[in-house]
Amino acid sequence: MAISVDRARRLANTGLLYLVLLIVSAISILPFLWVILSSLKPYEELYSKHLTFLPHHYTFTNYLQMFAKMVGFGYYYRNSIL
């Protein structure tokens, strides 16, 4: 079964479109992923001279400190959800 030239061209164009969409999606998501992964790094690793994408040691102390310093966070969070 031979594929017609038009069908092959359509498949190639569709594949190229999906490739471009995948690349654009990855470029769009990468900054958000970087911020989330950086928030899980300890202070020393975050300000190190060597940049790493994945943290060597995951820590939630940044979030614990943030929630401890924010008085009334639960109220504001509930208000945003409702």
C-alpha cells in the first residue's frame, strides 16, 4: 500500500506543526518549572556559583518560613478561592 504524495505531505506538515507546538510549550513551561524547583533548593544551593536545574537536596523550609511570616495567610487564601 503506497501512501499518496498529498497524504504524505499532510502527515509531514502535521508532524512539523506538532513539533513546533511541543517546542513552544516546553519553552513556555520551563520558567515556571525553574521557579518551582528553585523554591525547593536550600539557600546555599540557590546562591551557589554553579547553577543546577534539579536541586541536590530538596527542602520545604522556604515555604515554612514564608507561611510562618505571613499573618492571616489562611484568611487571604480562603478569600481568593471563594
